[in-house]
Amino acid sequence: MKAELNKIFDSFDNNRIFNDKSVLQSNYRPDEIPHREEQIKQLASILAPVLRGEKTSNLFLYGKTGTGKTLSILYLKDELIKRSKLNEKEGSIPLNIEYLNCKLKKVSDTEYRILAELIRKLGGKISDTGLPTETVYNKFIEIVDSKSQFLLLILDEIDQAVKKISSDFLYNLTRLNSELSRTQIGIIGISNDLTFLDGIDPRVRSSLSEEEIVFPPYNAIQLQEILNTRSKMAFKPGVVEEGVVQKCAAFAAREHGDARRALDLLRVAGELAERDGASKILLKHIDGANVKIERDKILDVIKTEPKQFQYVLHSIISISEKNNGEPFFTGDVYNHYQDVCLKNNSEVLTQRRVGDIIQEFDMLGIINVRVISKGRGGRMREIKLAISKSITEKAKQIIEESLDYR
């Protein structure tokens, strides 16, 4: 066994594939963002007044996953902060910009947790649970208003937080300025859902006074340019076989022009080639990477969803196993879900909310939902698990470990 392990370790010591893998990672921040110049200029025009200490409109960025929304706003964030520090010497109001991903499990469940995380980012301390939400709001106001500043809050995946909490927390944030004497707050929301604001409370919508920028999907040619630039930095010369970048771009263009997906494909293909002991990344490695990413994406979603989502999914998996994979109905899921919540001393969501969660699983490709007409009996939604047995078993294990499932 030791000899076999040493052989594996030696092959990785003699790395023939990667030069700098980090440039293909999702957290890599390039110096330039190709094909997003127009959107960045729009962002700059809207947000530039904060450099004079003037309040700007709240801003919402829309676009599918991997269209450069977060990358562009973080790029502009750095530029605004640099310019603001220069202006501070001339006595202008300091600018503070904080970024928060609302989909992260530790912050997405409740308004309380979002506020607690913002308080921590601003240098304060507060417990994760145990205090009334009003107390946390007061703490947030206290820390924000402790000095004169303009505070921009970038709330990524904001639609996810509104779905899981309600639009009230957004309304409360917009109303905070009336309680602040030394600070002004602006909100920048990022959403994959272009219709996100259409479904929220009109009272909230009117309080936002928002501007909107839509990020279109990248086309195959743009994706090829992005991949060619990154691959020159990521891989050693001559490693990428002809046609590999084009295939990556084609896959990603089919997935709504998702640059993140394209970069992930290229990185994982490189990792598979490295494990094979190959000297080049071949077209077959792209196919293997595509299969692996699909599996990992589903498991990643399951890991990061809050416990109510996990309870619903566990119920779906349990019923599917009992039915030997045959379809079943949403009413069956809700009955099972109620039992699970009671056993685990958890709040039971309404049937409508559980229906929304089921719809989200359908959109993610975890299940297939089909509406069946029952004549006078109305219509029912039939559910069938759409993931492989190996992924199902892994998903169940993740949920049970996460929730100390009983």
C-alpha cells in the first residue's frame, strides 16, 4: 500500500498540468472583467454620488448564474473604496461597503441571522440566537450610527432570503435611514431571478426607489475568450488539447451562458487529467468533468439549504424508497414532513410553503413534478425523484448528519 501511495504522491509532485489553478476558482478576482464594461460603467454612474456623501438609489442587479453580477460589483466596490480613501483627505464622508451572501446557511434562515452577520462584519459582537429581533435591530442601528459614514450593503442572492424569510426585512432595512443621524444606508441587491421584485409587497417595492441593471448571458464566443485568457494563466504550455476550450464554452453557453460553469468545467477537467497521469487535457476529460459537476452541484445545494428544506427533501427520498421509485403526490410529502417536524421539535411550515420548496427542487432538477388532472377532483402534482441512487444515498447521509436526524 505504501508503495502505491508514494506512486500517487510522486505523480502529483511532478505536476504536468497546472501552473496556477486559483485563476479557475470561483473566488478569483481578475484585474479586468471582459464583456462587462457597459454594466460596470452603468454601476459607476449610479453609485458615484456616494463619493460626495450623497445618497444614491437602491440598486438591483439581475442575471442568470455566472453572468458576472457579483464579480462586477465587487470590482467596482474596490475602485470606490480606493477613490473614497483619496477623497477622505479632502474631508469628505467616509464610505464603507459590506458584502453578504444571503444564501449561506449560517445567515439565510432568519432576519436575525442576517442582521447578526452584518453586525459582525461591522466589528460588533452578538450571539447567533437568543435575543429578540428588535434588540438585534437596535444593536445594528447603534453600531452603524456610531460614526459619520455612508454604508453600502451588497446583499447577494437577496431573492433567496426574501423567499425564506419574507420581504419585511428588506422593508425594515430601507426604513432604517429615518432612525439614523450620522449614517446613510444604501442597498445593492443581487438576484438570479429577473422577476424577483414583481412578487414582493407593493409597500416594500415603493420604499426601495430602486434602479435595475440586467446582466445578459455570455455567448459561446465570449466564453471562449474568457476561457482562453484564464487557461493561459492556469495551465502549463501545450497542456490543453485543441477543441477543449470550445467544448467547455459550448457546454456553458447551453447552460444560459454561465462563465462560472465554464471555468469549473475546465478546472475539473484538469484535475481529472492529473489523476489519470495524462500529459494533456483531452475532450474525454471535459465529458467526465461535466458528469462530476452535475453530481457535486446537487450535493452542494443540499448541504447549504436550511433545515426546513432538508426535512422536505428527506421526506421525498423516504417516500420514494418506500414506493420503489414510483411517483407519489405532494400531499404524501406534506404528511411525512409534518411527522418529521414533530419528531424533531421543529416548526411546521404551511402546505403552501412546502409546495414552494417542492417547486424549487423541481427547478434544480432534483425531482420531476408533473401536474395531473383528476377531473372534478381538481389537479394534483405528481413527484418523482430525478437523481441517481448514488446521489440519493449521499444526499440522505448529508441531511441526517446535518440535522442529527431522528
